[in-house]
Amino acid sequence: MERRTFLHRIGSILAVLGITEAEWLSLGNRYYQALAQPNPRKLALLIGINQYPQIPALSGCLTDVDLQRELLIHRFGFQGSDILTLTEEQASREFIEAAFLDHLGKQAKPDDLVIFHFSGYGSRVKLETSSDTMQNALVPVNLGDYAQNDKIVNYILEETLLLLLRSLPTDRVTAVLDTSYYVPSPVLGLKIRALQESVAKLSAEELDFLKQLKTQKLSSTPIVLAATSEANQPAREELFSGFSAGLFTYALTQYLWEFTPPTKIQVALWDVENSLYKLGSKQQLGLLSNQKNPDITSLVPDNIIGAEGVVSAIEEDGKTVYLWLAGLPPQVLLYYGVNSRFTLATTEQLVLRSRNGLTAKAQISKIEGANPLQVGQFVQEAVRVLPRNIHLTIALDTQLERIERVDATSAFAGFSHVSTVIVGEKPADYVFAKLQEIPSRYGLFSLGGELIPNTAGEVGEAVKLTAQRLAPKLSTLFAAKLWRLTENQGSSRLPLKATLEIISGISSQVLMQRETTRTFKPETSIKKSAQTRLMSQRVAGVPPVVATGIASLPAAIVPMGSRMQYRVENQSDRSVYLILLGLNNNHTGVAFYSWETPQEPNTADTKPLLKQIVIAPGETFTLPQANSASEWLISGPACFCEQQLIFSTAPFSETLAALSTVKYSTAEQQPISSLLNPLDVAHALLQDLHNASALKAEMNSTAADSYILDVNNWASLSFSFQIV
């Protein structure tokens, strides 16, 4: 709803009632019962604030609102007229609370679905009435006398919001809070959605409103999804390809576009958290609910078939369309190339012609006999085109002196696969900066500000020398970036399921499962997903979540000394080939080596041989094979592991050739071992997937400088777990 419309509506209500705004705010929800429709409705209130007075602006909050709005309309069947957005100067404390009561409280009835979203600053307030307790609060645009020491703030306490959510007459209430309450020490120019905590006076109106809320009947049991679970965690926003967005909002909405939500919210957020890790963030997401086992029934999409985007507009000629591509994985979007293809439910194909941020322009590939296109049609990935000239992008911290940036730029220019930018100017993969505790040392950091292990230079070491010594590390990080670009669990048309198991004696326990989702009939897909996720949850030990605070989500934990294996089911009618590549603690590459069993005992002159891993149609395959010689024993040190299982309908000939170029001793012939030439292997992998595409001949002009990947011929599933 436009601000003008909302103002007119509120003004009319107040005029008719003959009361002041402050009085009206305390009236609860008893005036609008007659306006609620008899059938269940879907109502949403979306808040986003970039421009605050007196404090640094944020960049991604309005994009967050767009991401949520498009998701709710196209994926979840909301009517645009039932979604009220308050952005920038509209999002004052008074308007947010009034909009909540008017748009949600006075219209919602039992069984209605209600969504509340907030993107903006958060803070912590020490109230004068409770001087020993800090309380979380959302910061509206009229934040108060922020420049004054003895200030009165217009913050909305988290307690106020929770009472508002609980006052709604429906249990189908979900709130998404992409904000945080803690400001870490300034580092690397990160955009953190938090203000410094303060001793402050809340406005008298806010305190009166809170007092009134506490007297109301609270019947709802809302679910609150939070960008952070701990007070000392920051919620970040990031610069992507042509736009900024909150990491949590982007990852969450992207997940909900591509997948049918699982039965349990915890597991969905677990997957989202893993996506954040790939974007350089270790945000631990939070879930608040007083339901014992909160499910995702409040967020079941109207159409259970996932998509990478939707037709958002059609030009008059009917041949050119605009697409909203929020369903593409964030790490893939930046490199999503011209001539990539999408399919519609009506089987027509669209060819990508240009892209600006999340919006793309495409043309229908075959005009004759095509069905008329319609706004709102889902588009699913068919062919992914990736450029061959991808680089690892290192951002130089703005805290570096000019001469330091010049030296760093010169040093990184010596690597053919590395380019540099200034922090905040363009999307980047990592940050080169000084160590805060020892400013005379330089190091390589994740985008979340964490030092990459073994990348810090010596005290007093020159910038160029530190940068040059990063060569092996940069090759590994770049290789991981390349194989992450193959991830397509949501769009692959190869019916595959992979299960990561912990082996104990003769039994096994499921740690997590991944399966391609567009290869099953709609009625069986949800059942499979529910069974899979429930099994994963039981093993992971997801605890009940209580309403006393935001609970953090459990990671997939693997104790040292465990034995592990992947169990892969090929449910297709074609043989598939398999490669496993991975990254430990964001710095060490690993791979699975399928060593050929020699006919005779190895001698010093015998060269170890690798063989293709091929899984026949309908076959279940374990990796490694179940025998004592190839056990995968998990040893120390503690680390976070990320592994990619990549499948193709054609042999990984070039990948195996690249793996075989390194000389391995007999002692090194373990199933999971270090990847000594990761960049060569990653490039060979992309070439193998390109070679497997049946369309490369048809797209000859594109094939010269691009990789062409066909969803019918490849699948790439990502697994993340923590060794402790």
C-alpha cells in the first residue's frame, strides 16, 4: 500500500472515532472485525529502512522488502492489496505500530496467515526502570534524539513486537527480523545492522502502548525467524551483483523459491545458514516459538513446484519478457551469463539476453506455435552459461593507506586468476586488511571479518610479500569458488539422493540428506521431503524451542574418531558419474580418490591409478566402498567441512586426468585426501560438465568463451558439517 493511501485510511479512522492517535494505538483489534473476510486470508506487513537521520545509511533493506513481496505474491499466493509496505520516512514508530494494529490486528481472523518482516537497524537499550537489564529493540526511522547524551528514543522494544504478534487471533503468524543488536569492533567496512547500545528513555507513548498490550488477551503462538541467535552476533548485508540485500533475507527467500519447504522450520533454517557460510558469514540464525515442534505450515506455497524466478512483465510484442530471478543461488547470480535458458510450465524456453541485479530480460526461443506468455508464470533453469574468465576478487580494506593499497594491487596483479576492488565498491570474495590486534601484520579475511587460517603475514612484513605468499591459498579458494558455481540441487533434472551417514559398528545413522527436487511427482515430493528432513532432524538432535529467547540452530556435528560415508541413490534411467570435492575450514582442499585395486602388490615403480566412479540406473552406491581398506575415519583437528558431490551423465575424464598428474605415494592413497592441485581440478571439472551438455553444439557461438551446463546432465549437491 502507498503511504498516501495508508495516511488517508488512518486519518479517516481517527476522524470518525474522534480520538487522538496515541489513544487509538491502545485500542487493540476490536474495531475491524466486520472487515475481515470469511475465508482465510494472507496478510503481510513489510518494513524496510535504509536512510536514517544522523547515522550511517544502510543499503539493502529496501531490496529485502522487494524480495519478500515478490516471494509472497508469486510463490505463496498473497494478493498485492493485502501486503502493506512501510519504507524509509513512512517507517516511524507510530506508523509501524498503527499499521500493525490496522492492517494486521483488525483484519486477521482465526486461520488467516500473517507475515511481518523488518529490515533495519536494531539496538539494545538499558531502561531507567530496569537499569540492570538490556533489552533488544528495533530502530524506526524517527529514532529519537540520537545526538543527545540524555536522549529519548522512539525504539520499538522486541518485547512490544512479540506482544503484538501474540495478540493476533490466528496461530499462523510468522515474523522475519533481519536485524541485530550488537556492534562489533569496526573492521573491514562491513555493513552491520546494529547501533551501539545505550542508556536511554523510551518515549512515554511507547511505554503506555507496552502497558496496554500487557493487559490484552494473548492467544497466538507466533514463529519468529531471526538473523542472529546471540546478542553478540551481527546481522550483515552484502553488495551482490547490482544490488545490496540482507544476507539472511536473500538466502531465506532464495531457498523458499527453489524448494518446497520441509516439515520443520529448523532444518530449513539450517540449510539457509549453510548458504550464508558460502557467502562468508557465520551468522547463527535464531528461531523463537513456544510450540514444541514448530512446523512450516504457515509457509506452504500455493505451487509446490519450485522455480528460479517468475515472469514479472511482458513487452507489447509478446516475445520479450522481464524476469525476477530471486531463486538463483546468490553465488551463481553474479556469473549467470547471456544465453542461459529457462523453461516455462508450458514447455517454451526463454533465452537470457541481459540482466541488471535481480531483474533480467529474456526472449522466447521459438515464436511459432508458442502459447501466450503471462505475468506470474514460473521459470525454471534449463541451461546455465558461465563465463570462462571468472576471477577470485579480493577487496582491499579502506583502512589501508594509499601506498599499501597500491602495493597490494600490484602484488595481486601477478596472479592471473585474481582481481582487486575497494571494499564496498563491487562484489568481492575475500578482504585483504590489517590485523586489528597487530596493525603491522596483514592477512586475508572472509567477508564476515574472520581471518582465514594461515594467511597472516609476519610482524612488519611488506604488503607485497604477504600477498605473494598467499598464492597456494588463493588457488584453493578460487577452486572452491568455481565448484560452488555448479550447485543446482533445486534445478537439476537428474533424480538423485545422497545421504551422509555416521557408521557405528554394523549400523549407520543419517546425518543429513540432499536430493534433487524437480524429478519427482508433486504428490510424492512433499512426502519424500518430509521423511528426509525428519530423519535428518532426529540425528542432528534438533531441540524443542521455547519462547524465553531466540534459540540457535544446531549444526551437523561429527565427533572426531567417527567413520563416515555417503550413500548415493541413482533413481534415474541413466548411469551417472561422481566426483567429490571439498574445503576444510575455508582453506584446505580435499577430494575423494577412487584408487584402482592393483592386481599385484604395489612396488616402488607402480603408479597409483584412479578409476571413474559410475553408478548404474537404480543402483545405491556407498562412498567409500564398505571395506576396511577404504574406511573414511574422521580425525582432527576440529574444523568446518564443506563438500560438494557432483554428478554427470558423462565420464569425468579431464577431472581424473588432472587428479592423476600429482604423484601420490602408497601411504597417501586414502579415500579422502588433500587436493594438491585444486585449480587444475576445478577447471577440468567445469570442462567435463560442459562436455556432457547436449546443447554445446547447438550453442556453438556461446561455447567458445563460456561453460554450458545442461540441468538434464548434471547435479551438484552441497554438504556442510562441523568436526568437533
